[in-house]
Amino acid sequence: MLRATFAIAMTFMLALSIAPVWCSESATPDDTARFLAGLLPSSDASLMALTKDPAWPAHARYLDSMFAREESTNLSKVREFSKKYLTDKRDTMLYMFSGPDFLYATSFFPNASTYVLAGLEPVGEVPDLTSLSSFAINEELQNLEVSTGSLFNFSFFITQNMKTQLRDGPVYGASPILYVFLARTGKTIHAVDFVNLDKNGDLHLSDEVPDADANNGASQQHLAAPGVRIVFSEADRPKQTLYYFSTNLADGSFERSGFSSFLAKLGPADSLIKSASYLLHKPHFAGIRKLLLNNSASIIQDDSGIPLVYFEATRWRLQAFGHYPGPIPTCRSIATFERSGEKK
């Protein structure tokens, strides 16, 4: 009898451990972003109870350490460079082949009104975390740590790895990483909307979560570029808008998706090209290369960006910075790999 009672008790405890944390009020996107970023949500947030799980403080300590290292090693220097050399900035900032790397976008261009990021990584979504079990939430926190690992270790995302890492679990895609970077850079999220583009480059709101496989195979011929729009602000500064589009920037797909027309309507912009796998050196990325040259008032890039031969001397003033030691082994092997689509 005692053995049976013990078995029932253990079964009951196990059921409690995997049951969802039900709450009558959904968490706001801003509180969700703070929770995923290892920062305490607002005191009355429905997510506060979830921070009591031992896995969350461990996640917070990990991100504290990683962001502190990134700040000391790279980001503080990027901001110093920006203040010294990027004094004449535009309202729009373009960052192609970026994946969800808002961290460097805002470090180089902190005051842009509109950020446009694009990559092959799916848009994904962040569901109401209070509807998930503690076990599921802990797994998602671990996935976030793994997904951001390449940025912290190499200062860029590896698309081949992200294709797998960003498609698993209920919290997936670029969106949760964007949430983390927004929260960790002191931003407050005010609104989040799924969007897509028609063939003319006009933006439309969407009620559906973008398909994670929208950029794969022949389906890309028929689908407009799916994206997410996030309105945010920092302290008492004006609101800013971040777009992330999951789209193939190779010739053909770039035009069919409506993304080319969308970018052309934005007017002069500041552009960042970082760790772009030398794709802009290749003939089948001529469309995005031409658009960036025609629509950018300034371009900050490393050697993986647009080859210098494409910069007309009468239109561009080139300035080199630092000492170039050549690509690291990871990039060197990628640069020599011929491919028909984007890979990082």
C-alpha cells in the first residue's frame, strides 16, 4: 500500500513539473524579450514566476558573462568608431546578409529611425511563454544560448548552423534572438507585427506566422518576402522601427520577392556589410550589389562585402581602417566553397 501511494505521489509530482504554467494574462513582447534575455520582467509580469526556476538564473548569468565579454572586446570599440567616423548618418540603415544581428546594427548606427535586416534565417515566432511547460522553457533558453554562440565567438552567425538551430521548438527563428538583442541593448519593445511584401514591394500586415521553409526550393518563386516589424525605443528617445525579412538575396529571388522594390523606396541609407561570405563578389548577387551601391549614402564593410572595383572613383571616397590579416580559417574555407545560394 505504501509503495502504491509513493508511486502515485511521484506521478503527481512529475505531472506538475511538465504542466504548462497557465496564466490569465499573456506577457507583453517587452517582458518576453527581457525574460529571454536573462533580465527581470516588470514586477507585475506574468513571467515573474518563471524566473524562480533554477534554470533561468543560470541562463541570466550566462548571458551576463557573454554580453560583458562582447561589450569589452568588440561593441565598445564599434561605438567609439561610430562616434568618431560616422558623424553624418541617415534615417535608414540597411544590413544585408545579417541574419538576426541587431546587436551590431545598433552599435554602428544607434539613432537610425528604420533598420532593415535580411537573411535566410526564418522569421519564426515567440509564443506566449506562460502557456509552455517549465521543461519546454528551459530547453528554449538553452537553444538561445547555442544559437547566439557563433555571434559571441566569431562576431557573425553561421547560416548553415542556424538553419538547424532556429527551426526547433515552439520558440524559433530570428525573432527570439532579435528580442534578446533589443532587451540587452536597453530597448523597450512597443509593438510586434508579422508582415510580408507583394511583388511591388508594398508592405502588408500578416496574421500568419511566416513559413520556416518559405525560402526553400521552388516555393520561393511564388512567395513574397515574409518579415517581422518591431517598434521600439530607448529611454525617452523617439520610437524606432526594426524590420527583419527572411529572403534569398540572390538574383531572381531578390526581384521576385518584392524585397528589391521595397528597398528602392526607402531612399538614401547607411549600409553595413559584415561577414557576408563573399557573396557580393559573385555574379549571381549583382542585383543586391547594384541596389546597395545606388541607394547607399555610406557603406561600412569588411573584405567580404562589395569588391572595390565596383566603387566608382567619381562617386565614392574610400577610407580603410585597421590592419588586415586575412580571413580566419572558418571564413577562408567558406570563401572557397562554390554554391548556388546563400550560405554562411
